[in-house]
Amino acid sequence: MLIGLFLLLAVIAGLSCLWLLLRGVRRVPAAAPAAPVAATVDASPPPELTPSLIAAAPTLAPIEPPVPGAQTVPPPDPGLSERDIFGRLYQLALGSRASEPAPEKELLILRSDAVLNFGKLA
């Protein structure tokens, strides 16, 4: 059953690839003239290095490596602990239901399913 489903999916994927390939071939003109590359390239020489051009260039400060044994500064505190971040994500995902208690009936079903499945695995 599962192998048949995989074969069906493979046939569908192959047909869709064939359809896309044929669709793309029809859009390309048969005798498209090739544009000369030299006509599109700017052939002007680069500007000469003048003192004003060199002075206008940005300069970067050199990066000094840390001294071994020196104390490093910790990164700034983002202001939220991992628990706060998880709480906000939980609130974002569940909206108003995040503050409601979990329904007991669904918890019992989940627990019984977990016991049965772990029993089969053991």
C-alpha cells in the first residue's frame, strides 16, 4: 500500500517536471540573436587616484586582538530571561487560551496514549 503511494507520487512528480520542461521550451524563441558582450561592457578606464579621492575613502580602525588573561566584557543583557522569552512565545502562539488551564479530558487521553505507545516500544 505504502509503496504504491510512493510510486504514484513519483509518477505525479515526473509528469509535473515534464510539463514544466515543455512549458519552458515553448517560451524560448528558436532563433534569438546573441547580443555582443563587448557592446554592454563599459570600456572607460577606471578613475585615477588623486589625493582628494584618497582622502574621501573611508578608513577603518585596526582591530586589536584581546590580550590573553584580560577580562572580557560580557554581552549586554537583553532584559529577558529564557523563561520570559518562552512565556511570550507561548502567549503569542496560544493567544487568550494561554492563561486557561489544560482540559482534563484531553490530558487523560494523551497520558493513556503515551502509556500504550511506550508499552509497545518497550
